[in-house]
Amino acid sequence: MLFRMRIYRILRCALLALPFALLAAPYASGQVGDGTRFTGELMRYLGLDPTKRLPELEKGAVVHNGVPSQEKLAGEIVAAGAMLLVRGKEASAVVDAFLHSETFLVVHQVKRYQALRPGASDGPAFAELPLPDSKRIDELVKAPRRSLNLSVAEGDRLARLDPAAPDLAGRARAVLAEILGARLRTYAARGVPGVDPYVRENGQVVDPRVELRSALASLSFVRDAFPSVLEQLAAGGPECSYYWMERSVEGEQVLVLSAELRTRGAASALGADLHFYASSQYNSMLTLVGVIPYADASLVFAVNHTFTDQVTGMGSSVRRSIGRNLVASQLARQLEETRNRLNR
């Protein structure tokens, strides 16, 4: 039960950022071809048999499932997705309801969320970062890479702080702000290849680049419907919007940096959200949410890949199954709220 609640909170935290980017980023022209073919490919990607599940979808069910066959890496706790059909509404109205901030606020809450403009002066955006309470500051400085996702060099910067000098919390916050600013600038300049690995206290290397490349490669069926979106997201640059968010998970403040991109047409939309840094609890994440035409309806869908090295080893398959089912259910709730909003 404790693990179930912990994974639920991690996933709920990590799924927050994308909806706000969908509202904030500039529109592009989304082109979608055969929605029926796309739906079949999406179902097969989710490990679903279209001949069995399409009838459920067409009757109005929210179809969702975890995807153990798509979990390619040991640290991938979740590959999951959900979809539903909306009928009797103009496609543009479905897109608007899907993008509406309250659609997601009903399901999720975020304590702080701020748009970023990568640059040499991005430090002030992180000036009020939350840190562990004063009783844990000494522990954080003594063993930074035990508490946070950091590279060796990043951990060394925190470890060099003098615990006996005044305002240790303020100095630790300033160093962490510089670390986040550097990670933001590097992603904006180089994309996924610029992401630094995390190195644990025992020397274990966790590489978000490998995780994110695996997730992006697995979604190749999306490229025909939404050309170049995933490539642009992976490359960083000015086409992406950047955000940082804060969420309390198990009493710990988790800080996340995300790159986000969207495209929208008259009857279709796709939002892609890539978490290239999380301070703890999970390593990286990729989420897609979208709307495409389907016969006389609109298909609304969401797919998520989440990575963490905290669930490997004995019992990991059970823990993944719990996390997979939780996030699939959470995605289904988001989509159901879209339909509810349309029917108000």
C-alpha cells in the first residue's frame, strides 16, 4: 500500500506540466491523415487488440492500458496510455476543451509553475527554490548525490559549501539555482544529447539521455500524423517552451525542468512534454497528449513513459505493474474530464 501511494504521487506530480504548455506555446499547423489507421496503430502500441477494443471505444468507453511490452529499459516503471472518442461536437470545440486549463486542474494540482527563457540571466527564475528543512541541509551538503539527482561535478559544488558558515540554506539554494540554470541552458542549446547523467553516491550512472531516446524512438507511429514534432522536442532550441515546476511528493519537494512543444490544426492537436531533469523520485519522463479526427468523431489520447532506477531489483515487475496501472488510470481520468467539459 505504501509503495502504491508513493508511485501514485510520483506519477501525479510528473504528469502536471504539459497542459500549461499547451496553453502557452504558439500554435503550429497540425496535419493528420487517416485517423482510423492512427487509432489502430495506437492501440497496437498500447498492447491492445483493435478487433476487440475498437468496439468498446466506439461505444463510448475510455480505453486504457499499461504497456509492459514497450518498457525497454530496466528503469522504465511505466509505459501507459488511454484514449476515448467524442461525438456530436465540432472538432475545434473538442480541441478547445482538451486544451482548457480547468480540464487538467480538476484532476491535478501544482504548487508552482513558471515559464523560463534560457539565458545567462535565468538564475532569478530559481531564486526561491524550496529546499529540505533546516535539519536536512547539513545532510544535503554532506552527501548531495545521495539526496538529489546530480552529476559528479554538480554534487561536488554543493559538497564544497562550508556547513559552519552563515546561511547554509541560502548558499545551497543559490548553488542549486545555478545547477538548474546550467541544465536549462544546455538543453535549450543541445537538446537530449546535452543532458548530463546522474551519478549516485555508489558510482552508479543513470543516463536520462538513453531513457528519453528510447521513449522517443518507440513513438515512431506518431511521426506520420505529426511530422517533426518529436524531433524538434529532442533537439531543444527556440521551438520549445521551457518550464519549471514544484510538487511535494512524500513530503519532499521535487523540482522538474521540462521542454514542451505543441502543434494544432483545425481538428487536431498534439502536445509533447519532456522532463529532462527531476531533482529526485524519478529520472525522466515523456508524455504525449493529442486530438485527431476519427470518422465522424474526435479521438482524444494520452501516452506516458516514466523512468526511475528506484524500482529495479527484486519485486520490480510487481512494482512496475502497480505504477503502470496507476498512470493508465490517471490518464483515463484526464480524458474523461475532457468529455465532461464538452457536455456541460
